Amino acid sequence: MKKFVVIITGILIFIGIMNSCTKKEEPTIPDVQKTVVAMLTAEKNIQLTQTSIASGFTPTCTPTLTITPNITQTIIAILTFVGEAAATQTQIAKDTQTAEASLWTATATPTATITVTSTVTPTATITPTNTKIPFYVIKIAAGGDHSFAIKQYGVALWGTGYNEFYQLGTGDNLTRDIWSYVQSGIDKIAGGGRYSLATKINNTLWVTGWNNTGQLGLGDTISRTTWTQVTGMANVSAIAAGELHSLAIKEDGTLWVTGWNNTGQLGLGDTESRTTWTQVTGIADVSAIDAGNNHSLAIKEDGTLWVAGYNFYGQLGLGDTISRTTWTQVTGMANVSAIAVGEFHSLAIKEDGTLWVTGNNNRGQLGLGDTIDRTTWTQVTGIADVSAIAAGNDHSLAIKTDGTLWVTGYNFYGQLGLGDKITRTTWTRVTGMTNVSAIACGYYYSIAIKENGTLWVTGNNTSGQIGLGDNSDKLTWTQVLE
């Protein structure tokens, strides 16, 4: 019973002490501050009760308040939410102390301590979105002033350059100065003067562009604005486009021709042009072909070389300047593995890697150290191990087996890529162009692929034929980016 009286007495003493801490009338403060004060008051009451009990029911009315980092962040978030963004952490502390002090008598001295231990260090990483990447290709072809490249994925055909005659096959005649997608499914491509040929992966033949002499082989002289399939021409394994005449090989080794034939370049025994693809009799087992302005070359599977057409400059290499209207074998040219035909000159590689040339040489395009035409096939000394060749109007390119690039001939537009406009009469190595795997020549420009698939261009660019986004000629080999 005594214990019960003591307990009751203690409770009454505690209540009396609490009542001695008289509370002032609560001032009008913002809602947010009320929220803060409520939080602080709750914390104070808990601590006060704990202190009173611990001291034997003798509270001191001197609460000590500590706000942890989590409470601080909550307060800041509340202030920010209602637009109190200008309040600083220090001001929050001051406001808290002021509000608390207004609720208690002088005997209560609350202390608010705000501790912020977190530091935010923003990190921004900016990644450019317009970074250009290499334009990777696996095959190239050059026409007069337009160019093609085939990408590996989807066997996609891309084109650039002169398009007034619809030679790009895009359905319009707008010239492009950047490489633009044309269509997919293309396996082989050839560029003529103002028209183009292609085979799809199923070996069907497709054509587009100018058709004034029947070079498309569609049975008329109507130009085409888009790629059109040639009926009856299936199983095509190789194509070549000259200025105005076309050649094709089928898988059975037969040779087919169409187009301009003014000097017998079709090899059909006459000078009558054709508007449909016509098989050439008298020659079989053809493995490679190429066409120039108005002369043609072919290699048979046995490595023999055959020629037809215009021969004013000796470009057929038959020892004279008499044109031929039928396909004629060149004696002494055996084991031929590759051919290239320019406007009025011709190049050939034999299986031993030696380079042979004939025809017009007024700009040193044969690379023999002079500007004298040749009427017979002549071996070029000073260059060996040649693996690939290409011929423009009057300039020539060659790749050696070590991947180095060699050039000769006319260079007014920088088509040799040597950094100047000086014509060369001997084969000259292009420094910086290594690991080259494929080459092609237009009228006055050149394109090449390196082993890593990157595309490089140089020379005349008045029609955007090298696809660099402008119309400025380039004097050095420049990588194409996309």
C-alpha cells in the first residue's frame, strides 16, 4: 500500500512540474514550419519523458534535440516541394530553433543540430551523336562520272555522282554528292559512260540509265530511270560496261553483247549496233571481259587474250592500227589473268605477276617512261608482282601482291592521289596507301578499297562522283566516312 501511495505521489509531482513549464500562445507560422515544429516537438517530448523517468521523476525541462541526416533530408525535401527552394540548410536550423523557442518558456532551451554528411557530385558525360564512321564496302565500280559500292550486309548497293541520265537507278535524275542507298540484293556492278549494269545474287541481269544505242539490251532505245531486269539473260557471271556498249558472260562461258558497234567493238563481224543481248559465235569458254570507249577485251579459260573494236592507237595490241569487227586472238599473250581497258589504252596481267600494256600513251598512262603510243603488248619493267589493275580515260592504277598502290598517267584532277597535279609517265608508288585490295577508275577520278573494307577516293569531283559531300576535287586519297 505504501508503494502504491509513493507511486501516486510521484505521478502528481511529475504532473505539477510539467505544468510549471507554461506554454505560450502558438504564433501563426507557415504550414511547412508547423510540420517541422511538430516533428521536433514529438522528438522533444520523447526525450523529455525519458529524462524525467531516468532522474526519478524530476524533469529539468531542458530537452536536447538532435536531427539525424535522414530527418534533415526529409525537411529539405518538404521545403523544396512547396517552393521553398531558396532556404538553405543553415536557415532551416535557425527557423527550427526560433519556432521551438516560441513554444516553451525560458526554462526550456531546445538545441537543434543538423548534420549533413552526404555530398552529391554530379557527373555529366556527353557523347557526340554526329561522330562519323568509316564507310565499309566489299566491291566498287566506276562509270564515267558516277560510282557504285556494295556493302556486305544485305548486299546493299550504294551510289554517288552524276545522275542526269538515271544511271544510278534511283528513279530520279538528281545528282548525288554523297554515297546514297540504291537497293539490296546486288552481287556485281559495272558503270558505263551514262548507264549501269548489275547482277543480283541469283545471277539475273539488271540495267538502268541512258539507252540511246541499245546498250541496256532491252530491245529499244528508251532510257530507264530505275533498275530493270533483262528477260532472257539468266545465269550471268560477269559484266562489263563501256562508253556505249555492254558485254556479259554466262555461267556456261558464252559471251553476250549489246549496244554501240560503230567500230566492231561487239565482235559480231559488222558495225551494226544491237538493242538486244546477242550471243557471240566463234568464241567460247570466256572467263573475263572489259570494255573501253569503243574497244573490248576478253580472256578465255585457257589464259589466251582476245580483242575486238577500235584500234587507231594500237589498243588491241595486234601490231597495227586496224580496227577489228570480230574477236581476234593476240599471239604471244598467254597465261593472262586480268585485263583493264581505258578510253584508248589497255592493260593486262600475266599469271607470273608481270604487267603488260598497249595503246594510247599521250599522257604516260602506260607507265613506260615516255608518251609514245604502243601497238603491241609491252612488258613494263620496274614493277612486278602485280595482282590487280584499273584504267581510266588516260590514267592507270595497279596493286601489287604486298597491297601497295601504284599509279601513272594524267593527273590534272589529282586522280593519281599523289598530292599534286603533275602527270606521271612511270609507275609511281602512292605513299600511305597500303593494304589495298580493290581499285576502279572513272573518267578522271579513282576509288579503292583497303583490306579492312574502308573506301578511299581521289581526283575529279565536279559531279560528286567520289561522294564526299561536296564538289571539290581531291589531290590525295581521302577516306569516305558516313
